Amino acid sequence: MQYRHVPQTGDRLSALGFGAMRLPMTEEGQVDEDRAIRQIRSAVDSGVNYLDTAWPYHGGQSETILGRALKDGYRDKVKVATKLPSWLVNTRGEMDTYLNTQLDKLGVDCIDYYLLHALDGKSWDKLESLGVKGFLDAALADGRIKNAGFSFHGSVEDFKRIVDAHPWTFCQIQYNFLDQENQAGTEGLEYAAAKNLGVIIMEPLRGGNLGAPESPPAIKKIWDEAPVKRTPVAWALQWVWNRPEVTVVLSGMNDEAHIEENLAMAEIALPGSLTPEECELVDRVADTYHELMRVGCTGCGYCMPCPVGVMIPAAFEVFNKVHLFGKKEEGKFLYALRLGGVLRPGGTGYASQCVQCGECLEKCPQHINIPEVLSEVVDELEDEHLPKRLAQARKMMGVESAE
């Protein structure tokens, strides 16, 4: 495991961090708690020492499960990060209530890295007006938190303004080779580092889109030109680790094989390890992805649940795959399978169920016009043959018709 230091504190953090937003699930749709704890502890035993969670992850279960994983001596081996749910806070007193509850859920007396969650300019202005600076100062002074930071999904201009608004120790940004000019981007990364902030990276694989074992043909053609062969995951992670400004790269690991793969890559997670020619190749891959992808969804699920049951992340995932791989008929069948209620109880989740209520718009950290894109999904993937495809999907999966 490679380690990097937080500039202001000297804390030695693993280059690979464990993100607890996508823990393993059972067939019944619940977190497989025993497996998740084994995975977390195995990663720690292999050198990972930065564990990231948050109030809303897995419907509030993530912090509790992570707290159980910290027992039996594991608390002393790691730095724990969690986040104030900024969008739920309406008073100064609620900030203390959430923090104290999180301490209880995690079973710790101090949170090492505490973030204001998913800030943009508007949410920062609200929290500042409610006294969040005083809250952070008090929590630092009484020892409930050790380091104050924020995670961010907004414009680079607002990012810089927030960086300058408070003496932060660290920040967390979405960064990958597709998002060099999106949100904080490279400009924000360099700005934060110049201000002596540690920088934690989320979504290095863009919700898994950059790490699929099978690359789209146009992407694979470019990867194949490289003299040094790497998997798509290795290219994506190594590209982020190549930046010396990066402190930790978070990975939402939930499969034992993926964890082993990420750990192996973290052994060579060195700044400046890619050649200029390799960086140019990655830029070409990024340009091609931008041409092919139709929606910048990371699958985070913040838009859920939808009031009328639309399975928004699943709809966007299928929509992107159709355009990445060019297999429209196969995509239409996958759409019926994924959103037609075949794989989950509770009915369908079609894009056409959207009633344009707009509730999802304020929740999306990527600022996607979700209702508008859902209408595009309907145009491309829903037609008069959808019921027939649904019947075929049910037959294939051995599921009785709901009729």
C-alpha cells in the first residue's frame, strides 16, 4: 500500500480509501452485513486506513455497519470519515444532533474527518447563515471531530469561494478522466492543493462506467494502442493517482475480487507514474466517452426514491450502455428486464412513469435535468413492443406474470 500525507496535519493516509456507499447486497435487497464487515476488515488488514461513510448511505445503515466493523481493535487502525447531511439541516442545533447521533451509530467518541456533505454554492450559503462555522469550531474544540472538510458537487467558482471561506483541513471532490472540467475539476484540485488542503477523490470510475471489464469497441481500440497493457479500472485509478495533489482515492468496493484488484493497483499508486504519451491516450479515451455517453449519471442514487417509482439510475445506466455499445435491441430487452419489475418486487420503474414533479432535480449532485433525460429514454427504449419484451424477460427469468 502506498501512503500520502495530509499537508496540514501530516496524517499518513492510504492512497486507496474504502467507500461505504455501495456495500454488498443480498438477493432480498438488504445489505449483506457480515460480508461487508469481512470486506472492510480485509481491506484494513491489507493497509487501507481511510474509511468513508455518510448519513444517507444505504438508507442510514452504512454508518452503523461501519461502526460494527470498527470493533475488535479495528478502530485504532483507521481514520473514519463521515458527513453532516447538509440538505436536512435547518437550524444550528440540528448540526449537533446529527453529529452526536453519528458518533453513537459509529460507536466512536471522535470522527477523524468530518465533512459537510455535497455542498454547492447555495447549500454553503444556507449552512453559513445557520452558523456552521461556529458548529465546526465547537466540534473541533470539544474533540468530537479532528478535521473539518467538505464534499462538493457544484461549479468551480463556488468551490474556490468555499475553500477560501473557512480554514478547512481537507475537501472531497468528484474527479476522474471524464470530469477534468466538470464540477471542481482539475482547476479546483490544483486550487485546493495550493491552499494546503488534503484532497479526497470520489467517483474515480464515474459510478463504475470507466471500469467495466468490457470496454465499448471505440474505447478498446484506443486502449489497445498502449505499449503497457492495463485493465480499464487500472487506467482510471492510475490516472487519478498520477496527480501529486491527490491524497486518497475512494473506491466503493463490494466484491472480493475487485477489492484484491484495487489493493494490487494501490501498491503502485505513485504520482507521475504515467508517461506524457499515456496521459494523451487517456485524454483521447475521455473525448470518445464524451461523444458516446448521453447522461453523466454516476449511479449514486441520491435522486431516489422516486415518488412514482421510476428507477432513475437503472434507466440511465441502460440508456448509456445502448449508446456506448451500439446494441439498441439488446438494450431494449435489458431495459424491460431491469425496469419491468422482473428482478425486484414492487412493480415497474419505467421512465414513462415520470410525472415531471421535479423532486429529483434538487437531489442530483450531477445537476442532471432528470425529467428531460427520462423523456429521451422513453423515446429510445419504450415502444409498442415493450410488453412483449417484458414477457420474454419474465419467461427467461422464470418469473410468473403479474397479470
